[in-house]
Amino acid sequence: MAYTVEKVECTPWFDMELLLSLSQETRLGGELMDKSMKLWEAWTSGMTVSKITAGKRQYLLTCLDDSVEKTVDDAWTNRPSEGHLLNALAQTLCMCVAHELLPEVEDAGCAPAPKPTDELREALKEAGVPYMGDGPMLSKRYAVLTYFPFKGGCEICSLLRDCPKGQGKSDSANSVLLPGYEPPAETKS
């Protein structure tokens, strides 16, 4: 299989507006802002940004270190409101990389997920972020994989059928459900 994985240098700017949007907050207090900025710097230094060439296509992969998931999970356990903010901060960091390297992603409002191919699967394994199962779900919670250069928005996304935004239900697309925090299943009477 023909693929390459190359590191890409990127130091994304902190996007306060995106963080507030993802966290559904209107303001952040000084203490939380200070903590967020310290984590942003630490997480930026531990993130991996790669250009993957698999077959005839190229992709941008951004993933945060495993310690980010632990930090967010610990915050969810101890202070759920802080966990919610840190989850949004990690998502913001991944998207800020995409916005910096692919400005069209910001305009489109999404980084479309490519359809998994055999070459892409092998390259992602080498990069340490394999797919989970047959679909386009990555094994890391804080990772973004999209076309590089930009190729289009929702119309080319392999998640379109299951995406609230792609289905015009943007009200339900404002947050991400973390594993282990699903609401209890409804019981039928």
C-alpha cells in the first residue's frame, strides 16, 4: 500500500469566539481563562499534526495527546462544568488547526470526514490513530481528519447520513456526547 505520513508544523491561534460557541458559554471567569490558556499551551506542544498521502489523496490529521482525554475525564468526574469547558477547549484546539491550515473549513463550518480507504486505514495505524471498526470514527476522542487541501463541505462528508448539521438539525449539533456520560435509556411503560 502506498502512503506517507509527514509532520506539519502548526501553532494555532486561540479562538475565544469558537471556544465560547462550543462550550455554549457567554463569558469565562479569570481563573478558568487562566487555566484554559495554560492547558492550551501544554496541549499545543503535545499535539500531532500530519499530512497523510494515501493513494492519490491527501488528508490533514490533527490529534491531541492521550493525556488530554485523561485531563478532561478527570475534570468531568470532579467538576462537570469544568469538564464541559475543557472538552470544548480540546475541540477548539483541533478545529483551530484545521482553520489555520485550511481556512475554507471555517467558512464551510465543518471539516468533512473522508471515506475510509485501505491505504488511509494503514496510514492512520502508522500515525497512531486507527479507525474504530469499519466506519470513519477515529480511535482518539480529540482528533480531526479531513481532506488536504480542502475539497468541499457537507456534500462530501462520509458522516452526512448521521450528522445533525448535515441533516439540517443544527440545534442538536451544538455539543458532543462523551463516552460514559450517555443519558439513561428510556424505559417503556
